[in-house]
Amino acid sequence: MRKGWWLCLVGLALILFGSWQASRIQTAGGISVRDVRFQSPAGTRMSGLLYIPPGATAATPAPGILAVHGYINSRETQDGFAIEFARRGYVVLALDQTGHGYSGGGAFSEGFGGPAGLAWLRGLPMVDKANIGLEGHSMGGWTVLAAAAAMPDAYRAIVLEGSSTGKPFAADGTPAWPRNLALVFSRYDEFSKLMWDVDRAQDVAQSAKLQALFDTTSIAPGRIYGSIAAGTARLLTQPLATHPGDHISHAAIGDALDWFGRTLEGGTPRPADDQIWFGKEVATGLALIGCLGLLAGSFDLLLALPVFATLRRAPPPGLPRRDRRWWQGFALSALLPALLFFPAFIAVTLLLPPSAVLPQTVTTQVTLWGLIGAGLTLLLARFGPPAPARAAPQWLLAAMLALATAAIAYLVLLAMATWFSVDFRFWVVALKPLGPDQVRIALVYLLPITFAQIVTLDALGRLAVATDGRFRRYGAAMLALAAGFLLLLAVDYGMFFVTGQLPTAFDPLTTVIAIQFVPLLAAIAAIGSFTRARTGDAASGGLLCGLLVTWYVVAGTATQMV
């Protein structure tokens, strides 16, 4: 049997098993999960996943919770919280903020969508309107605070995960507002300066803003201040996690469970450490790995068709050994992307605000970063050894092959999202179907991102060594693209965990985004090595990676302009 069939079958098996297992976990105990759409008062399309526990009916309403993700994430990022809330008998609306996921509008608009989400949740007949909780992570905290400010009597308790009251995006907190607040602020949160104006997250209890909220200058984590009955209760907890790590922290999720167990009436009591959500993360992570296998297998099988016969070529002979010049090329390939990362991202923030032409800030940042890297790679190549002779790429056929390969993976993902209400993800690394607005936006960024991928994979191919076996060939390629980011993050977070202060605290958001680039660049290298071994050049692989990277980034970030 051709290798492509095995890759497709294994990939599909991982996808089907992972998606089914993820669905089984998020519906454990009879919970139903629905993909819902509704309109905000301004007419904006809003999106969410609605978790309904068994027994929640109009005759026997259950407590409700509005759960909201942070910036450049989506409703699925809240799965760990939503699954555990629903297991405890709460009706949960995991909301896409405006400009995120499948919600329309621009990011930051209409109170991030929080007031509309709370109003819609309260309108459900199976929700006990006297027992509603609000939970939000990072910018999702500002989303639920906007809901609390717009409807001050419409909720009973709130959990801010890695978030804050007050400037820049929320109303100032007081000893009486918001009501019954628990702040879960991890000991290694990267955003302590932005959120609470302290240099180290461990010192958040010394924040003057937090002390005003708690109405005391002496805040002890784990101690409840104020009165739950009066709505003035305050609690600080500090789990051992980072800002994005709150989503995969049993302690951070457990603190939210414990607070709503104390402040909301109804539901099904369970210990805070009784959590099953991580199995869902593992399952959708398997599906994500399976998707890579499906892509490789589909490419191999499509390439065997007569229509693509002229694309099938052996790669040029690799270098005879790893000499000094090879190590120089390897170091350049690994370090250049990491060195350009912060300058390119900061340049977009300062010089290229979102517009109708470039509506997604993070996608624009990724695009500029890729183009600068590609330009420097082409410039440096002029001073290096000449490239081996090879046939001219057949761009039309290569584009057809790349498009057909990506379409197969996309249709399978769409089927899993429809049947099981899941995407392919582990933590913040996620592949999900594009929304209607995102399809149009993807077309804007596709060509420059694809150009950068073709140049990157062409340069990577020149590092191939003739004597390498399969595992060494793939491993070297993956390190050549991802090692710079591994080193950057190891140094950055190593110092962070030792000192409590992030060396790149001048731009913590870009630091957090950099985490995704390790698996993303490793996947690009693996796909590029696989396709080059079958076509002899970077054309088909670069076009395929251009489609995949554009899809990945556009679907997973925020749209500022509509």
C-alpha cells in the first residue's frame, strides 16, 4: 500500500477518535453543547457555545455563567472552564468577543460583546436569573466587567482570571463594585504591569488599585474580605501558572469553581479538584496531529494522480556533510526569525494601525515579519554559494495541488466541527474553520504570507544533507526554523521564573504570541521537508504552507476593522 494511504488512514483515525473523545468529555453526564448565534442590540452577529446540563429546563432553571476568552483567542479557549462549570449544573455561554471567532463587529467594540452576551444568557428560559456568574480571562475579564457595568443587578458573582478592573479598558473597581469578586492572578502572569501596575505578579497584593478594590492595605491570598450576602466579598488567589497557562491550570480553573460554588445557589456540588477537561485538550490535540498526517497523506496521494505527474521529481542532491558553511546557514535560519520578531511586531503597532485593507493587527504583524525575513534571506543568498541547478517550478499545477490538499483537511475539520462541536487544538495552538468575514480577510494576506513561506522553504531545502536519514533530516529542518524561538523563550521565561520579572515586559503580548511559533514553525519545516522530498523544490510545499499559515492566523486572531 502506498505511504500516502497509511498517512491518510492514521491521520483520519486520530482525527475521528480525538474529535469523538473530546465530544464525549464535554458532554459527560448528559450535557449538551450547542453552537449558537444571536444579535447584539446594535445588530452585530454574536457567536457562542452553549453548554446545557441535564435537568436545566424552564420548569427547573439552573444557574448560568457567561464565560469569555481573552484577546486573540476564541470561545473554545474557555473549554476547560465551561466543561467544569456545566458538570456542576451551570448553564454556560462561552462567548466569542466582538471581532473574534465567529462574532462580527470589530474587536473592542460594544463592550467587547459582554452586555449582549449577558442579556442573551438571561433570556434563556432554563437559566435562573437570580444566580448568574461572570467569568473572563484577560480581555475576557474586561468583557464581563462591561456586562456588569451595563447590568449591575443582572449577576451575582464574578471571577477575573488574569484580568483587572480599571484602566485601560474597564471601570474602576470599588469595595462595592463589582459584586462578589474573585481575582485569580497567577504568580507568573506576564501582564502584571498592565493589569495592576506592579512589576511582579507575585506582588499583586501590594497594588494600590487592588487594595482600593479590597478596601484594605493588607491582602492575604485565600482570605475572603467583605460579605457574600451583601455582594461585597473579595478574594485573591495566586495559582502557580502564567497568563496563558491559566487555561491549562487545574488550580486556576479550580479557584473559579470554588468561588461560584460559594456564591451561586443551585447546581451540583463537586470538589474543585474533580476535573476532566484536560482529557478534552489531549483529544483535540491528537486530532491536530492527525490533521498533519492527513495533509501529508493527501499530498502524497494527489501527487500520484496523472494530472500532477510532471510535479514528481527527486530533490537535488544534498550537501555532502555538515561543514562550517552549513552551520552558518543553520544558525542564520534559526536565529533570524527570532531576532526579527519583536522589531517587526512593534513596527506594525506603531506604524500600521488596523484599516479596511489590513483589518487584523496580529496577521499584519505576522505578514510583515515574514516579508522582512524573506527579503533578508534573498539578499543574503546572493552572497552565498550558488543554488543547485533545477527545473523551473510549474506554479499552476503546484497551486492546484496545494489547494486540493488544504481543501481536504479543511473539509474534514468542518465535518468534525459540525458533528462534534470541536476544533483541532491543544491549548492556544488551534486550527478551526474560518468565519464568513475571515474568508475575505484571508484573501488579503494570502499572497504575501505565501511568498514568505516559499522563500523560507527554499532556503531550508539548501540545508539538506545527502547522508541524513529520515529522522535526522526532519529533525534538523524543524530545529533550523524553530530553534531560535526555543532559545528566545527559554532565556525569557527562565529569567522570568527566577526573578519574577519578564525581560520582554515591554511587550508581553508579543512574548505570549511567540509561544505559538515553536510548534507552528516546526510544522512548517516538517511539511516543507515532506513535500520537497517528493517534488524536488519549495513551490508546492510553500504554497501549501502559505494557505495553512494564513488560515491558522486569520481564524485565530482578532479583527479590528470590519
